[in-house]
Amino acid sequence: MFAIELYETTGFDSVQTKLFSPTISVRRWSERINAPGSLYFTIPKDNAKATITNLRQKRRVRLFRRSRETGVFLPAWLGFIQDIRDVGPNREVICDGMLAALDTRRTAENEQFNGQGGTEVAGLLSDVNGAGATGISMGTTDVTTTRDVLMSGRATVADALEKIAQAHDSAEYQVNMDAELDFVQVLGTDKSGTIHVIYREDGGRGKNLTEMQIAYLGKPMANKIYPKSSAAMASDVSDSSSISTYGLLEDEVTFNEAQDATTLTAMATSRLSQTKQPIPDFRIIPETSRKVFDPVTGTRALTGLQYEDIEIGDLIKATIITPNESTQEVVKRVAEIVVDVDENGKERISFTLSDAGVFVTAGYLNAVGDRELRQQIHTLEAAL
């Protein structure tokens, strides 16, 4: 069961309208590291609350989901309305995550960020809100490294945030459920000791994944990068292990935002973390929580993975047992969470996993989507 609160276009100070299921049908929502997620829900057009005013573009939105374990409504997603469209008897509402609000805000002309990372981000957000409220306030930060980043022209705040994170040793950020911008060294926590997902294709018992997809993209690889900047010089960065495995793969990349050698090296190293290995498309769909009768205790208890168990950035352990390969046990990071909801309200949760230590960006995650699109095209071609 779900509830949605609608606010003004400038923040989350006061609720304007509340919507509840089954009046609304939540179809999908997602969260991503360093990138905005999305939300899609529908409401009957003839409902008194389905007005253009209530569903105005840019109106802030907070989604609540009722916990299966406690029955309490907990915040699950935060963003704003982007598009609405009428399809049959329903009004479809498409929303973007709160980070996308920074796509339409700009830095000062040729703004320079040459202090500690967390301090610079807090200052940037303060300036942005001073020009016009976004509804986002500064949250937690532990990034104290000093770098020198110069944006060209009036860059989008979203782009500036990504460049600052890249320069500060692959820092990570999110807008949390309290509408606060966290800018930290690492999102999430290490849950690899408590959350263990298992996938088997050998006919054995004990798996807790209903589906798994693995693919690796080799085309964008580079394990030796020559960084360039109009304002600084730095030596190349490389990964000897990758070179030993895949051979030498070189690339020259321009980072004109970097104003000194330290910053240039840090930005190139963040890029290297993305390209030194094949980009993994590692997606899992776990068995979701359900109540199962325990003959020992004579009671019904929750089993399986619950939505609240995993957050963006968490480390989890994955074991893969296939007929043609030996057992693989790896630790992966949760880079994206997607929840699909069918017409009966049943949830299907999927996770996109990345390797630990990779600088995750929207472009990096979208490479997975490109691979999926190519696979769909290949499937269609095979059917012709």
C-alpha cells in the first residue's frame, strides 16, 4: 500500500494534497547513486484530486510505502512531477528524483571550487537556494580534501556537482528522504556479512534470487589514461592488473575543469575506475519477503529480502553457481534500485550492482541501459 504527498514547487514545508492507494496506482520507482531516480503512478481522471493544479509540473512529491513487517508507512522516494499525460480513463504522472532539480539551476559565470569538497558543495547549494528555493538543504558531508575545479560559463549545478565529486576522489552524493543533499566519501554501508544473495543453475537448493542477468561491456575500456587540461599537467594513470589481463588499452581524456596537477590526477583516476574493467551489467531480482509457516515454532514468519533491507551504495555478497562454471563469490555495490508494481500491488524489486571502488555516474549507469537496448534489438532481429 502506498501514499503520496504533494507539496509546492519550491520545497517540502507544507503538504498541499495527499493521495492514497487504491485511488492511486504506483507502477514503478527507482533510486540511483549520484543520479536522479524516477517515479511513475496513475490516478483516474475523474478523481476529484486529479486536477492539473494538484498535479502541476515541478510540484514536489514524497512517496510512502507501508512496511510489510511493521505496517508503518515509511518514506521511500523523493522528487517532483515532470510530465503528466492522459491515457484512457487514467492520468499518468511521471516524476524525476530530486537531484534532477539541479539540472535547471546554474552556477555563477566561470565559478571556481578550490576549497574542501563538502564546504564547496554547501556553499554552492546555499547560493542556488539564495537565488530561488529548491527545497534541498545541505545534509551530511565528510569530504575534506582540497581540489581546484573551474566550471566553464554558467554550468548546470548537477554537472558541477558531478565534477566536484570526480575531483574529490570519487565522492558520492544523494538527496535523502529529508530533502538533504549528502556529499560523502562513500554512500551506504557494508552489509556483505549479513546479506548474501545466491543464484543457482545447477539444480541445487538454497537460491534466493528469482532471476539474474550478467553481461560485460568491453568497448569503452581503457586501462591507461593520459589526462589533459588547459590549466595543468599531470602524469598518466594506469592499472597494471587490468593491463596484465586485457593488454594495454590507452585513452587521452581532457579535464579542463582541473586547475592543478592534484585535481587533474584525481579526475583521471576516477575515470580510470570506470574503464579499467569491462562495465558490468549485473542485475539481480531477489525473492521478496513473504510469510512462511515454521513447523518448529508453529508460527508464520517473514522470509526473503525486504525492501528496507538494502539502500543505495550498500555492499552485499553474491554467490553464483552455474552448470558451466565453478562457484563465484563476489562482493558488489548496489548502484541502482528499481521497484515495479503490478496491477495487484505485488512488488518486483531489482538491483543493479557495480564493482566496489567504481565512480558511479548517470552516464555509467546508462551504459547498462544501452546494453539492454542492444539486447532487445538483437532479440527482435532474431525473431524476424
